[in-house]
Amino acid sequence: MPQIEWEDFQRVELRVGTIVSAEVNEKAIKPAYVLQVDLGELGLKNSSAQITAHYSCAELIGKQVLCVCNFAPKRIAGVRSEVLVTGVYDADNKVVLAGFDRPLPNGARLA
């Protein structure tokens, strides 16, 4: 795996956000949700996420997640996705969200 410099890592804006709404994206070809994430000082941001295998809309509300906040917005299945909600593929190739074991302030940056 190629190594990167510390400055490369610092360019990625990874911040904590709390999911405040989640609904099924009816326009998505692959099952997905439209999430609204509270990122504190950065405000509310939308994200399209293919995380339907392990999560219902109801259980996502209030969940804190780690988001990449400095990608350019991208239109995905009719949604302007402004942040990338991070996760890892499990053994069945389904996404498990990256999260935290203690409450954190919205907008806190990964150190």
C-alpha cells in the first residue's frame, strides 16, 4: 500500500455528525436512504447511502456517524449528496457504519 504524508491525511475533512432524518430513496436503482446529517457548525447536509441491509430508517435517527465533508457535492439518484457517510463492508459485502462509543459534539473533527 502506498504511503501518504501527514498533510495528505489532514486534507480529508472527517467530522462527526448525527443523523436527524432518514427516508428511502425511491429513485435509487440499488436500495438506498436519503440522510440528513447535523454537522454542527457546518449545518445540515444531505447524503445518499446504500446502508439498507443493516439499518432501518427509524434506527438511524440519532446515530452518530463519521462523514467526509470536503468532497464536491454529487447528484445520486435525484439527491444532492453533500457528504459521504463512512462505513466498512462486512463479510457479506454489506456496509456497517463507522461510529463512536461515546457521544461527541456534532462537527467535531477526527484527530
